[in-house]
Amino acid sequence: MQTFFLVFSYIIIAYMLFSSLSYILLFMIAFRKVYRESDLDPRETTEDIAGNERTFPVSILVPAYNEEVGVVSTVRSLLALEYPEKEIIVIDDGSKDQTSARMIEEFQMTEVAFAVRAYLETAEIKTIYQSSIFPYIRLIKKANGGKADALNAGINLASYPYFCAIDGDSILENDALLKTMKPIIESDGQIIVTGGSVRIANGSTISRSKVETINLPSHPVVLMQIIEYFRAFLIGRLALSRLNILLIVSGAFGVFHKERVIRAGGYNKKTVGEDMELVVRLHRLLREEKSKQRIEYIPDPVCWTEAPESLEVLRSQRVRWQRGLWETLWTHKKMIFNPAYGSVGLLSMPYFLLVELLGAVFELGGYFMIFGGFFFSLIDPKTAGVLFLVTIFYGSFISALAVLLEEMTLHKYPKISHLVRLYFWALTETFWYRPFMVVWRIQGIFAAFRKKHNWGDMKRKGIST
Amino acid sequence: MTLSFFLVLTAILLLFQMGLLLYLIVRKKRRQRLEEETENEYAHLTEPFASYMTDSSDVRFLYAVKSIDHQQIVLERLLNGYVAFTKGANASPLVKQLSEEFLTDPYTRILGQRNWARRINTLHYIEDFHMRSLAPALLERLKNAGTLDVETQQLVRTLASLNETAVVDELKRFLNVPVRLFIDVFNRLDKANANEQIKTALEGSDEAAKHAALAYIAHSGALSFLPDVERELASSHTEIRIQALKTIYRLEYMSDPDLLAPFFDSSFWTERMFAARIAGIMQFSRYKQTLSTLLGDSVWWVRYSAAEAYTHFSDGDVILAHLSENHPDRYGRDMAAQWQTFRPGGAR
């Protein structure tokens, strides 16, 4: 039995070393681009397209379910976006609260007989409203069908060639759309999807869609999420985007070429990870069509979101994410290790399977063997010690590296104390935060087998004044 | 691999990270100090600068700017602020004079440095401040450029803003020049040079340049080119024909409505859509019946544009009310009903 545990420990050590090295490799790929662009004057780079008639008009889709508290402020923040031509479509997915009533009242909306195209099948559309103050704000009131269904209804109503999907609780910076559309405009349509960086707003002061003061929250759980976002966005997504194998564009903020998405069949209603599933499906179609079009991510923080402060809400969010990841990988299992899908099939999909999905299983095994080794002699203490150090390396060191990368490149947190606090909290990750994540991520895998869908539950405080 | 190996490895990595952290703390501190000093100097110079820009005989600013430590950064900020918020400021002789006097040397130096972001920023600033003194050096740089990358494209835009028409010839060296780059060039040249380049582009065979010329005519409203635009309606290239239709739609004028007739039956829905839009915006009554046919088109956008076109006619609401009840096509009836209450347009 001891031999089994020993071999098991070696497998975990090898796995963690391999995963850590893959992170470092991604770090190196990401570093060059972010570092090169870190001194660019942001105003100058978007100035040229800000008042330009050649920007593509964009439909902004805001799916909402029981968002009576935040929906009006979200739409108000969208009104402030600097962009030559846009329309805002709020989709009330059968809310049980006053979401529609608040919109109708605030923006003086009246019912219109809109001839909606049925590109994508959705639950019944009950009524379409148009604002009499801002005619480009529309509201779709529909039967409940889930977030993916709401987005599909928004796509059907959208008039413009690109749509931007944002979460009802996110706040976009004033120039977010300009920054995100810039690669699409400059590539003459060769880039079909762009995702922007999402940052955690807790602790910072955001007023009228503008980040007034960037600060750190006091809650350690939120601090750790900030570090996690650095790790995910600055290291992972940027490097994968450079290789054109990015599989995730955050549901909180992404711009898509509408016709491409319609051709791909729209958002998948059968998964809770509809944002990732759509991007994987688009990759799949691009590879099958041998298209040179790309999916790109921009590192500049453009979207601010409220992170959960309670462990219960965080647990529910992570279970959903992991479940979405599993469902996406399962739906597109044909692509994994399949050379027909190029680097997406050979690199990206295996990476998400082995590192992002199964990582939790290996980590749980690692924690089990460390305790088993130190307290129950399952393995000799030296091997347990090695495992312990590798776990720290895999968890804390890589996260601390992400904090340093942020400071080397974007350095958005203004105070020295911010940097020091983030760095030292990152070093504690392995000892308390990561074990929670590991357990929840494994629960997420199990949850994938129970097919219950919902919109997710987040207790909002609001992030903008 | 033993425990001691991993212990040593962990210690080395930790030390490395701590060293890096220390370096970043020192760097942050320095940046903060620089920012503080720059802010102070900026605040100190704002009033004399504003005074100098309104009355150049008040030379306090010229003495003050020579005595500060962060001359380049402060002057860049002052000029950028002035250019961004004052109408026509980038053509201001004072902006040009100040930038050429104080920024020519630092910018020449930066353009030779390895820092890519700073080079790009500098090209933008040269454009904003209209620094003609750097045009020869920039043109030389463009001539030596081997690829049309982001930096070269910005170089082209900057030179065009300095009214260097040679960039159009230089662009011929590159394959697949984007249409938007040609448009950027035409937009930046002064009117006389732009018109000359537009004429050359319309007479030439470069499809991207021709496409860009038509787009430029659309948003500049240069009606003098109308005969050229109308000639392109017969182009064998679909994209050029569509752009010509777009341009006519934007110009809201065409010499002969008959030129539009073939497009109502085009096999390309974009052409049918623009034909409907043009018929509407120019209120060509003769096409009212044709619009009714397009209201039953298989493509949603054509139906949408046909119904929208009726809203431009004085009796449009009556026609739409009638069609919403009596059009033979169900989708056509729905679309006509929509346009009785719907108000189009996005936020601009």
C-alpha cells in the first residue's frame, strides 16, 4: 500500500512541476507583449477611432434576471460610454421582480411592434419596448429561458454587426468599447471576438463609469480573488491569445462578430458556461473552415466587477465555473488531442483539461498525501516535504509572480503598500484559499452531472455611485 | 531529487522574488517621486502657459519652462491638454513653435531608442503638435521601413498629418494596404492635397485606394466628385459598387435617379438595401412601388430599409399603415407595422 501512495505522490509532484512550468512558459509569452505596450499613452491610441465614422457600430446586450437594484445604473453607465455608434438592449429574462418596470419608468419606454428576426430560437418574446428619451435603448421582455437564451434573444434584436455582451453587474470604463473594438477595426474584421480584462472593483471608488480611486479591499477573500484574476488574465489569457488558442472570453465583457455567432448557432442553452462554450465552438468552426480569423484578448483593464465577499457566494460561483468548464470540454471532447484542430486541439484543450479542470483533483490528492505523510505515515516525511514545497510553488509562488508581473507592466495599484499587501497575501494562497478552491472545483465537476440550471445568485451591494 | 534540493530551490525562488519585489518597490517609489515633481511643475506652469497661449507677448512661460527639471513631460502634458480641449489647436503656430523648440531634440532621440511604446507615443505627439521640423527624418524612416506594422502605419499617419503626400507613393511598396490606412491618410492631408490624391486614386487601379477615396468623399461631402462616384456604380467590383452606393447615400444626391434602377433587382442584398435607402432619403417617388416589392424581400435588412425609406415621404405613415394591413408578405406587414412606431438610430 505504501508503494501505491509513494507512486501516487510522485505522480502529483510530477504533475505540479509540469503545471508550474506551463504557467512559467505562459508567463514568458505574456510578459513580452504586456511589457512592450505598458508605456503606451492610452488616450493617444484610442483618440484616432473615438470620433471616427469608420468604427463598426455595436449593440450592447445586457441580460438581466431579477436585477431591479442594478439594472438602471448599469444602463446609465453604458450611456456614458465613449463610442461613435451604439445601441443598448436589455433582456429581461422573465424576472420575478421589478426589473422591467424600473427600466420602463426610468427611461420612459413605450411598447413597439418590432419585427424581430428569428436567427436563433428563444423562449417566447412577450414585448419589446423603446425609450422615448434615448431611442437606442430597448428592452426585451421575455419568458424565462436562462442567460444564454436571453443573449440569443438580444442577438436577434440587435441591429449592428458586432455585439458586446456584458453582465448586469459590471461597470465598463468610458473608453472600454473603443479599446476593445480597436483590434477588430485595425484587423479589418480578421479578429472576430475580443475579450477585455476584468478587474475587481471592491475597495475602489467608481463614479459615473470612471474609476476615481483604485484601492484594495480589506476582505482577504476578495484580495485573493484580485490575485487570482491577475493570474488568470495576465498570465493565462494573454499568452493563449498570443498563440490564438484562447478559449475563454469572460461573460462579464466581450465583443463578438454577430454573423459569426449566428452561424455558430448562438449561445448554448444547455450549459452554465455559455461564454466559454461559445468561444470553443467558434474556434472549432474557424479550424474546420481553415479560417485565419482570430479571437483576441486585450490586457488593459476595461471592465470592473463586484467580487463576492462571502464564502458561500464564492463557492456557488466557482462551482458554476467549474461545471461550465467540464460541460464545455465534454461537449467538444472530439477536439482534445485532435491534430485536425491544430494548436487548439493539441495545446489549449489539453491544457484546460489537465491544468484547469483536473488540477483540482491532483491538488486534493496532494493535500491528502501531505497530511497523510506528516500525520499518518502514508509516505515518508521527506517525500511529504517535497510535495509540500511543490504545492507552495504551484500555488503561492506562481500567484506571487502574477502580482509582480502586474507591477512590472500595468502597475494599476498606485501605492507601495498595495504591492506589498498583494504579494504577501499571494504567498499565503496555498495555506488557506487554495484548499477552498480545490474542494469547490471538485464539487463543480460533480455538479455537472446534476443538470439543474439557474442564473446564479449574487448578493449585490453595487459598485458605482 | 531530494528534499534538500527542493528546499534550496524554494529558497532561491523566494529570494529571487523578494529581490524582484524590492526592485519594484524602489522603482515605484521613484515613479511616485517623478510624478509628484512633474505634477508640481505642471501646476506651477499652467497659468503662465495659458497666458502665453492667449497673448504671446507674456513670455513668463518661456523663461519658466527653461528652468524646470522635467521639461519634456510637462510640456507634453500642457500641449496635449491644449490640443485636446481647444478647437483647431493642432494648427496653432504657438503649439508648433513651442514643440519644435523644446521637443525636436528629445523626440529625435526617442525615435532612435529601443522602447517601442515611447516611439509610438512620440509619433502621436508629433502629429498632435504638427511638428513639421521632423518630417524629413520621418520620411526617411518610412523609406527604410520593410513592413507595414503598427509603427509604420502610425508613421504614415503622422507624415500625412504633416501634409507629406509622398506617403501615398510609399504605400505602393507594400502589399495589402488596409483601406482604413488610405482613409486615414486622405483625412489628414490638407484639402487641396487630399482632393488631388482622391482624383489620382479614382483614376488608378488600386482597389483599396479607390475604396478609401469613395469613403472619404462620403464623409467629407465632396460633391465635386459626384460624376466619379456615379461612374463607379458600373464597376465590376462588388465592394466598389457598394461603397459608391454608400457614398451616394451619404451625399444625399445623385444626378440621375435612373442610375439606381438596376440595384433594386441586384443579386447582392447589400445593393438592394442601399438602393432602398437612397430612394427613401432622396424621396424618389417613382420608386415607391418598388419599395413595396422590397418590403417582401427575403433579407431582413432589405425589408427594414424599404420600410424605413417610406418614413422619408410626406405620405409615408399612410403608406406604412396601408402596407401593414395589406402587404401580401407576412414579414412585410410586420416590418411596415414596426416602422409606424419605431424610431431608428443608435447613440452618436
